[in-house]
Amino acid sequence: MPPKVTVARACQICGAAFDVFPSVVAKGHAKYCSWACAHEAMRGAGVPRAARTERPCGSCGAVMRLLPCQRARKRYCSPVCMYEAKRRVTGPEHPLYRLIERPCEFCGAVKMVKPAKLAEFRFCSRQCHGSAMASFYPRTSSIERALRAELDRRGIAWQGEYRIGPWSVDLAFPPRRLVVEADGDYWHSAATIQQRDKRKDAYLAGHGWRVLRLSESAIKADVIACVDEIVAMLH
């Protein structure tokens, strides 16, 4: 096997001679004899000391010797000084970062909001956002419409998409403190939705409301019997 051909090069930092393969020279990588010289080149060892600029650190005041490429952007001697300066500028004592009270459009809870977020703040949580969208733009299911039609036929007053705290309920009878939920079989069979329903029922019970949940299959099988159950709880 013939020996590999190498090319002699001179290190651009220390001037030492070293051999490299022609393919490395063709890629333009054969500039330094070692990693130490490469790091020295990256630190600006090739720039004469007279060409460097002295500037105090913007946080601790230590003198920095900057390369020409660093004059426009380097303000601190270390990341520690940079974070310390940023903390002083963006801390709670800065007038631009004071918090302002704003009420939630759904539940009314008061939240402290940054001035930059005032224009887009409407709700205090994702739960309030979802409940508000359901009440502002209600999508009535077929089983809810069936219950409402039967209640109207019997002359029973009801309120739809009624808000109680952070929750919105399908049907409410405020004088009797009764809530009726029409649960779709597919949607309310999911584990996450069942956990959400339990939290909702616990909140309503803690505020003096009785909750009656009617399944989609029961309503479609006999809506009159379901309304009879509602009437029994009302009386």
C-alpha cells in the first residue's frame, strides 16, 4: 500500500510546521497546528494589543480589553454581570414592569397583569376562557334541545348556559338551586372529562346546588321520563 501524501503547512499563530492531508488543505481547515493555537486564534491572539479597546463592565466596573469585533456588542465582562444588570433593570421596582389589577371577564376574579399584557388579557385561566366561549357562543346539542322542548311544552321555566362561578351549566333552575347536565355518551366517557365533571359537581355542591346528570342514551330512549325526573326534583 503506497504511503499517504501529506502537505507541509505553517501554523498561523505560533509558526510551527506541521503536515496535513491535501484534502484538509482544500477545505481550508489547515490553519493551526493544535487545538491550543486554534483557541488562541478564537480569543483574538492575532490582533495586536494596541488595537484593543478598554471599556469598563456595565455592572461591576472591571476593565475589559475588547477586540474590534466586540466593541459594538460586549457590555459586560461575564454572564453573571449581564444577569445582574438585567435583574436590576427588569425588577419589580422598575416603573415599566409594575403590575396592574384587571378583572376576569367571566368569573370576575382580579389578577395582576403586566402592562404589556393588558391589551390581550380577558380571562384569568384557561378554564374561564373555555367556559366563556361556551356561554358566549353556545352550541346546543340535540339532547339539550329535546329537554328544552319538553320543558317548554310543560310550561316549566329554565335558563340555559347558566354561569355559576367559573362553570357554565346546560340547564339551571335558580329558584330551586337545581342544575341539569345533558351528557353525551362519547364525550363524557373520556377519563379526563369524567374528572372534570367530578370537579364541577363538587364545586356546585359546595355552593348549594343539586346536580342531575342525564345521559344521551337515556334522553334519546325516553325524554318524557327524563323530564319527569327533573320535575320530581323541582318539587
